Amino acid sequence: MLIQQVELFLIEQQLRIPFKTSYGLYENRETIIVKLTDASGTVGFGEVVAFSEPWYTAETIQTSLHILQDFLIPTILNKVFTHPSEVAETLNIFKGNPMAKAGIEGAYWDLFSKKKDISLAKALGGMKEEIPVGVVVSMNEPEVMLQQIERFQIEGYERFKIKVSKQNDYEVISKIRDKFPTISLMIDANSDYTLNDIEQLKRLDQFKLLMIEQPFGDRDFMDHAILQKEIATPICLDESIYSLEDVEIAFALQACKIITIKPGRVGGLTESLKIHDYCVENNMPVWVGGMIETGISRIQNVALASLAGFTIPGDISASSRHWEQDIIYPEVKLENGKVKVPNGVGLGITVNEERIKNLSKKVFKF
Ligand code: OSB
Ligand code: MG
């Protein structure tokens, strides 16, 4: 398909509930929606999931806009590609900036599967018709967190990820475990600890956590390897994983026992598939993370999570978890505790372009 037109929509929405992590507070979510049009007028949608601030990764909304406008879009515009992996390969002449790349590549996967007349899930090799999902509980007063878990449990979520910091970990988790002794519980520290905190981290083993996500900094592979030898709780790497090579390093060093994939963080769905396959071959459990994204990226994650190797419920909560109204319909929702994998062509949902236009702060056309 020839990429005839690229449009970028910089939108902003308020989160239904402010989301607090050890990095800081997320209240408004800016995001960039990518729309590709081929020569026959078929369109594909993707999303650049970078945040406004460089807390989670170095990339931001503004750096993504720069890289997209000045490098990525000029490189793919009016070019013919036969498969999304060629788009990924072409964009990789530029270093870094995985989220900007993934926005384009994801939109091309949508376009590609529409042209093939199949669902994105099928194009990726997915098999599941519905997927069990988990939800993230943001940092808050313990009482509020307990109430949220109770509500999320009623909604059908099967795995609960608690945002913690080294200031509140023990207090929060012990209160949650007291009230919910058997739920599938994990924590995400977003790099809040260092090797000096090993004794504190060892105390968390008693809570039988499914995993602890990213205790240390993104490049601290060696320190994670030291910690993993000292604690029983499996470490899951999130921020550390930008590519398959990072997974290979983590595996070789035994720096973790679990991997979470976010297509944006690793440069797109092509790289996500490589990581999925590597994890399956090496018996490393793998799951799909979340980026407080709109339904476009969320439903792309649903398609990815339909692959057989994703054995742990992902951070793929319903549209209503973060949004008053999503930009797709039907919205992402839980039915009997599961999210259905769409079987329509491409993403298998309708993008609400009118709403995207209304939410746009800036629109770029190439
Ligand atoms: O580490 O997974 C993370 C949100 C902001 C920054 C980092 C992370 C998160 C999430 C997102 O946990 C959860 C979601 O998308 O619902
Ligand atoms: Mg995380």
C-alpha cells in the first residue's frame, strides 16, 4: 500500500480520576492520534502513547511531534510497503523514539489488516476470542484504594496492580492483603527503589505478590539481577525493555522472571511480536501493559493480547476506567469479566473522528 496522506491529531482529555504514580500525578492526558490514508482511500489509525513529561521514558508528546514531522513522516510518505514489518524496518534507520515510530507502525497494521480483509488480531497471529484483564490502582489513601479494588472486583477484573512507592509499600499492601487475602495482586514501583532498599523489598515477599514491576531504574539490569537472587517475588521489567535485545540481556542476566510489553515502548507491534515469541521460547511469562491510552491503542493491545503466549492478564482496563467518553465505539468494555477481541477488519471498531476533531489542540496534515 502506498501511504498517500498522514494526519496527526494532538488531543487532550481529562482523566476521570487523577492517576498517581511514584513519578507524579497524571490529571490530563495529551496523546497523538495518527491517521494514514492509502491511494485507494482506506485509512488506518494508530496512537503515540508518549506522556507530556519525560518521567516514564525520555520521549514526550513534543519530542514525538518533532520526530514525526521532521523525520518519520517524510521517510514513509508516498512510499509503498507490502507489510507493516517493512514500515518498522524503514523507521529504524533513526535511533530511539519508539513511541513516535509505534504510532505510525500501528496505524499501518490497521490499514494492512483492513486491506487483507482480516482483523488485526488475526493479522498478528492471535487465537483467543476474549481475554481476561487486570486493572491498575493508582496511589491514594489506603481506604480509597481498598474501595477501588472492591469496585474493580465487582466489575470483573482478575488481576490488581497497585502503584506503590518506597514510602508507603508495606502499609498499603498489608492493608490490601488483610482485606483481600487471595486476589491476584502485584505492585509497580516505577523505579522508586535502589539496591539500598533490598531489606525493605524482602519484607514484601510475605504478601505472595504475583510480581513486582520495575523496582529500579530503566538501565539497572545488573541491580535487578542482584535483587532477583535475594527475593522470592518475581521481578517484571517494564521501563527497562525498549527492544528484543533488552529482553535478551534481562534473560541472560536473570534480571527478571516476567516481561511486560507495551507496543509503544518497544517501537511497535512488529517488535512486540518478536519479544512475545522469544518469551514463549524461553518460558518467560509475558503480558501486555497499558499507557493510560485511548481506545485506539487499547484495542490494539487487545488484539496483541489475543496471542497464545500472553498468559497473564494485561493492564487492558475498560474505556470507563480512565475516560468519561472514549474516541472509539463500541468502547472497550468487560463482559463477564473479559474483553472480547473484535473480529471486524483492522482494529475492528469505529473511530469517532468527530470527537477527535473536537478534542484536537493541533492538527497536522502531510
Ligand atoms: O508503569 O505501567 C506503568 C501509567 C503511567 C505511567 C506508568 C505506568 C502506567 C500504568 C498504566 O500503569 C495503566 C493503564 O493504562 O491503565
Ligand atoms: Mg509499569
